[in-house]
Amino acid sequence: MLGNLQFYNRTIRKVVVAFGTLFNDIQLQRYTKDGVTTKEIFKVPLSYGAKEKYLTRLLSDPTLTKSISTTVPRISFEMGSMAYDASRKLPTTVRNFSANTSTTVDAQYAPIPYNFDFSLSIFVRNTEDGTQILEQILPFFTPDFTVTVNFIPNMDQKYDMPIILNSVENQMEYEGDLLTTRLIIWNLTFTAKGYIWPPVKTKSVIRQANTNIFIETQSRLSQKVYVDFANGIGKFSDTEIINVPDRGVSGKLKYFSNNTNGVVIVDNLNEFIQVGDRLTGFTTNSRFTVTSVDISPVKALSIITTTNPANADPDDEFGFSESISEWPNA
């Protein structure tokens, strides 16, 4: 989509697995008649599937030999829906980086927050079994429980995912008439605040950053112009005041090439310099006629930042060195 190659980060699957893992080690303990001595302890089976389909499976008995008591207690869960969560959105331009090789890094934009709704059903034969299982779940949700999920292993992106308990309800189903074994179902609903990740792209390592500061030659603050040096008089001195007496224009000399190129940069102008203006130096009384006005900006400052050492790998510890050049060397 949108020109990207096929990708699959398995983030939705990891949300489902992380949710199911919370309930895959619940144990049920049975007691003797005295209610104190342990008779047996067994792990409650966990499966993924809709409650309605699972309930039909429990109640169906084509051979007339199966009993609910041999198939319960059980727990089933299912992801029902998912919705975008604007309250957790990060700036779209935020990216995560991870070293790939000595010359490349993996880059990935920030994840998109989604809320995943889950339903969990507890199937038991008697009330005691149901309350025992519930008491191993409810104390951990106040009303949320946070798990850490390693969504993108190669990017080392481990995120905390709160899982919120929304409701707890009870219902009863009967197999046959009122004299047969009853089936008690506890229905719990949850919301997992997870994420979905965009594709991972490989980028080259940036070892040098260039920062250039330009003088806008068409502004009234500074201008770069060209003068008829061969037919001019004298030479401008550094930082002297430059005037155009005929039009009342004034500014401060920023740069003068002092050669046949006839390049002049004037700063702090009160008006634009125009072609044909006669530039006059206040101190030296030098005079030159403007032949053209540069419409391109002038690079006034150049800052080059490089890694130190220059051959540092992306996951190494390294510093920076800077090289600063001003006009005209910039």
C-alpha cells in the first residue's frame, strides 16, 4: 500500500497473545468434604474462540455419552473489536531508530494507538469453581493491569500495554431439565490499550550534518550587488558606511571583493539598492556604480558537524566535532 513493500509486524497477534498469556496458568483446587484438605489441583484449560460457539460445543452431545462435568471448568477468550485512540497519538514525524549494520540503521515511525476489546468467559459446573477462578483474576485489575510487550524485537521497542477490566457478569445455562447438571458462565470484558506499527525501513547512517545560514539578498537588511569595479574610484574599507546620495539609501559594508569581480554586500540597509545606484563610501569616499543585483541568497555562515571518531558505528559511543566558516569562506 502507498508504494510500500509487503510487511507484517504481527502486532495484532502479539496483543492477542499477551492478553491470553495472563490467564493460561490459572489453577483450580478441589477439597475433600471437610473443605480444608486438598483433594486435587489442576490447570484450567484456556482456548481462543467465541463464547456462543464454545457453549454450543459444550452442550452438543451426538453420542449421548458426554457430560458437562468432564469438559469444564474451562476458559475461553476472543478479541471482539478495535478502535483508534486519539488520546494516545504521538506526533506523526516521531521515529525510532536501531543500528542495523556499521553503515545503516533501521528506522520506523511512531506506532498508531488502538484499543482492543476482549471478552473472556469462564465455564464451570458449580459456583465454588467459578468464584475460585475469579478470585485469581480480579485482584490484579484495579481496574487495569499493565504488561510489557516486545512488539518489534529488531527495533527493541518494548511498550507497556494497560489491560482494563470493564465488567463482570454471571449467567447460568442448563443441559436438559432442571434436574440435570447446570452450567455457570462468568463473562468478563476487557480493553487492551495496544499499538499497531508501520513498516521498518533501512536508512544510511548520517555521519555529517551541514547547517548553512543565508543572507536574503532581496530583504532590506542585506543585499549582494555587483559594481563596475574597473571604472570605480578607490576601495571600500571594512565596516564603513555605504550611501547612495541621490536616493538617501544607507547601510553598513559587510563585504567588498576589492577585485574585478566587483562583489559588494551591504548590511543594515534602510532601502533596496537598485541597478544604476552610485555607492559611496562615507570614510574612504570611494565610488562605484551598481551594474546588477543578485537575486540569490548569500551563504553567510556554514557549520559542519561530524562524528568523532568519523568511523563510529551507530551503536558506539561517540562525540562530535564542528567546523564553522563565515563569509566569504562559507
